[in-house]
Amino acid sequence: MTPIERRLGLRPRPRLGLRSRVTVAFAAGAAGLSGVLAGATYGFAHHYLLDQRQSSAVDQSYQDASLVKSGLGAPAANVATVLSSLTLAQGTRSLIYRDGRWFSTSVAVGRSVLPAGLVNTVRAGGPARQRISIGGVPAVAVGVPLPAVAGEYFEVHSLAELVRTLDLLALVLSVAAVATTLGGVAVGRWASARLLRPLTDVADVATAISRGALGRRLSAAPDPDLDPLVVSFNEMVDALERRIERDARFASDVSHELRSPLTTVQTSLEVVEIFRASLPPDGQRALRLMAVEVGRFSGMVQDLLEISRMDAGAADLDLQSELLDELIVNTVAAHTGGTVPVEVDPSAEGTTVSVDRRRVQRIVANLLDNARIHGAGAVLVRIEQDGQWVRIAVDDAGPGVPAEEHERIFERFYRGPTAGRRADGSGTGLGLALAAEHVKAHRGRLSVDDRPGGGARFVIELPVEGR
């Protein structure tokens, strides 16, 4: 989209996909080639048939002129009788000019149809021919001087049959051009499908990998030209899998190593808490800040351990049939003390889901904590069902989430504008990431959108039981 289009608020023009572009290219090529061939064929046929017809008309006119000359050379010859004795082809008319009078074999074809230039040329003693039009029908007029009998002979040959032949030829060529173009479209679709099939396989495998199936690989390509692509792609995925496994092991190892000193610190802090009253005000404030940070750090370690287990595939779900509305109502009430209302749509009443109860409670709790920390608190939790999916929406009263952060907000340690601050309750940046992992483990989806009236709306989508 150009800067001018952006300033004017114009929408970018949709671009054709690669398959459509290949198909259009084949269609355009077929149309162009068939058009050129059809035009050349028609032009050649038109020129050849017209020359043949005109040559035939001239030959026939000279033969008939010879017969007229012989007939008029006889004693007491009658012009009308001579004209009637001629055997003329269909659509051909003849005229004779003699003794200042015109004689014709047809009332419809007389002196008026002959061009003055043609008549003058013949009367001057030279043969001539010229294409004319009679009532919109093309014809060719031929004139032959007959000085031996003091007259001139003219024949008018209709080209209507030739026009019909050329029209039929044009129709046939047009149909053939259209058929060729459609054939080009069909070939283009087939060729584009063959061309994009390897890319489709790549896209399918890439999509599966992005959803966590790191074991997927491309099969060996039958086309040697595609071997480098297959090998490079599989090597890239191998490197990616090794990197993810290494990072997951590192996070897990670090988390495990931190648990022992963290336990020691927490125990020591509990001991110091006993003597809080005897500490000076500054010491009490420092102890309070230390307790907050140690608690925050402990929660982060626990979250990292759980995420590590999920990355390693060691976090099995304990699936049980649960009444969703009852589970969510109890979870929200226990976590907020009943301060956040829960609205159950009639479509979701009594809906049974197969879930890990502890994980679903953790998902809802993390969303409520996120609303408390970043969104000025949750204002409503709504449950509804849409076909084979149930939705739990958590609305908050905060400033909302910018559109460009709708995906990034579920990344690990991403806290948006609050990153780098250590205010009380600022969060660790793992709550939403962990919630997203739990939802994904249930084959569901977690997304964020704007709440009507302001604020953010986090939506959990889970499949109903039996899906």
C-alpha cells in the first residue's frame, strides 16, 4: 500500500495468488496465440477466396462476352434474345450497352448499379473490374468492350455466397479461439496445481510444526530439482527442534536449580518475619518488599517448571467430564471472593466438557490476575456455546490491548509497556503464556479482542465433550 493510498484511506487492491496468476498467464497466452492464428487464418482465407472469386468472375465474364459478340455478329441479331441465351451462374446478372440503350437480364440490376468510372473505362475501349455493393451485398462488376459489334458488355457477380462462407469461417475460428483459451485455463490450473503441490506440502508440514508437531518432516521429492528444498527444509527443522529442546532443558534445569536456594530464602524469610515487630521502620519496609519479590520469584519458578514440563511433553492431562458453568462459577468465586459476576448464556447451561480441572482453574485464575494487574480488574465473565465450541470471555475495565500486540501478548515474558518495571503485582510475563499453553493442550484457542465500551476481552474456546 503506497503512502498516498494510506493517507487517503484507500484499501489495498487484492492481489491474485500464484495459482491464479499462472492460470491467467496460460489463459492469456492461449488467447493471444489462438487470436493471432485465427486472425492470420481468416486474413489468408479472405484474401485467397476473394482473389479466386474475382478471377473466376473475370474469366466467366470474358467467356460470356465472347458468346455475346458472336450472337450480336449474326444478321438481324436481337440483343434481348442474345442475353436470354446466356447461361449465367446464380447471383450473376449481365448488361449490354448498344446503340445508346441499356439491356439487362434483371430488372433489379441496371445501369444505376455500375460505377461511372467503370462504365467510362469500358466505353473508352479498355476492360475493367470493380468491387461494388448492391443493397448492402458486396459484388464485383466486370466490363468488356465489344468494338466489333459497337457495344459494351457488363456482368455483375454477387459475392453473397463468399460472404456467408467467410462469416462461417470467422465463427468457427472464434469458437476455436474460445475453446483454446478455455483449454489454456484448464492446462494452467493443472500446471499450477502441479507446480504448487510441493509448496502445499511445505505449508502443511510448516503449519503442523508451528502447532507443536516438531517431528514432522518433508518426504523425499521425486523431482531432483526439489531435493535441495526438501533437504534444506528438513535440516532447518532439525536445527529448530534441537534449539527448542536445548532451550527447554536449560529453562527446566535452571528452574530446578533455583528451587533449593529459593526454598532456603523463603524459610529464612519466614524466620525473619517472626522478628518483624522488633525491626525499625526501614527494616520492616525492606522485609515487606523482599517478601513480595520472593513470592513473585517463587511463582515465576513454578510457572517455568510447568512450562518446561509442557515443552518436554511430560505434562499429561487428567481429563474428566465437568459441567463447565459450575466449574467456572466456582473458580471465579473462589479467586475473586464473588466480586466478579459470571453470566451463563442459556446455550451453555449444563454443557459438559472433558477437561483437566486443575488446568482450567489455572487458566481462569491467570486471566483474572492479568485483568487485576493490567486491566483495572475484571468486570464480567461470560460463558456461551456456539456449535461444538464453548467460549469463556473475561472482560476487564482497562485500556485494552493494541491490535499489534494481540499475538505477542501470549509470548513468554512479554509484558508490553510494563516490561522492566518492578512495581508490586506487576506480574512475571508468564501468566498469559502459561494459560495459552494449557488451552492449547485442550485443543482449544485463547485470543484477545476489544470489549464493546472499552477494555479488553480474553476469550477461551474449548471443544465440548465428544468433539
